[in-house]
Amino acid sequence: MDNIQRLLTLMTGDEKHDPASYSTLDVLRVLYERVLDVSPETVDDSRRDRFLLSKGHGPMAYYAVLCDRGFIPESWLRELGAFDSPLGYHPDRNLVPGVEISSGSLGHGLPLAVGTALGLRAQGLDSRVVVLVGDAELDEGSNHEALELAPALGLDALTVVVVDNRSTSYVVPGRIAERFSTEGWQVTTIDGRDHDALEKALSERGLGVPNAVVATVLDEEVAA
């Protein structure tokens, strides 16, 4: 058992959403270990990369990775969801160092990421914005407006990674990638457990267009 797996075991309770957390774990590890330019020392640096967690049932893996990277103390994990604990069942940007958005309501992350990328560009900053969404979450209509707008504005600093575990109500294999490519995104579909493939795909930046990575994870039955 490596350290992140050990940290996950410190968090308990029905609201931990074990399967959903494990479906996002490999993506989160690769982002924080190999791709994102952000650290506990640079959380307030305007030039840092931004990561936005939108997938509603993924916070436990997120907390474990943040702890492993030194953003939060290990003692917090044992108090998950407790009264006065900074770690709620959805992350709070005002309480947890390194968290960029307070999330939980599905469908908000991608629109917020578009706005963040626009704001950074207006400031002349080239920082990357990566948002993680669930496949079922893409059923929310607000996502389609953001999905259409980002390539029209040429937001090439933006990457969306979709954890596809076939949990959406209307599963059509290949449909997620097709939605993004139709609107003009650069799209890659990969095995969501393959760290080298994840690193390559998540490190890409499209030429004048945003990047979409569909990370397929079919070994667990999980929720949005």
C-alpha cells in the first residue's frame, strides 16, 4: 500500500463514496505528481496552474492527494465530515488550502473553468486551467454552453478531463469524445488507469483550441 492509498483509508463513513473516489484517483495523482505547476508554496501565486474539481463524488481522493503533496495535514483526514472539520463531503475553497472552487453542484465546474481561463488571459497570464468532470455530470445543460464557448474563444490554456465510467443515463460509447470534437476541441480518449498515457494527454495544449481528455475507467460501478 503506497502513501495515498494509506491516506484514503483514514477517511471513513458512508459519504466517502469509495468507488467514485477511486475512479478519479489515477487522474488526480498524475495531475499533481507530473503535470500541474502548483505547490503548497505557490497556492497564492497568480502564475500557478489551476485545478478545479467538479465531479461531485470525487473529493475523498482529492483530499488524499492534497495531503500527500503537503497542502493539508494528515490529521484532518481522520475528521472528515465532523463538526468543525475543514473537510466537508464537498470541498470548500475558503477552508482547504489548494482548493480553487467550492464544488458539489454538478454542472458548475466546466463553466467556472471557462471563466477562469478567460480571466487569466485578460491578465496576460499563461497558466493552465484543468477541470475534472464526471461523464454523468455532462448531462447538465450548462456544460454544453461552456463546451461550445471555449473553442470559439480559443481557450488553449483550458483542459477538461472527463472520467468516463459509463454512469450517464444514456450511455453511447464514443459519444463524449464526439461531443467535444464536434465543437472544435482537441480530444484524446485514453485508459484512465494508465499513468503514462494520462501524463501525455494531460500535458498537451491544443494550438488555439482547448484540450479534452476522456479517461475511461470501467473497472468500478460508480456515480457521477
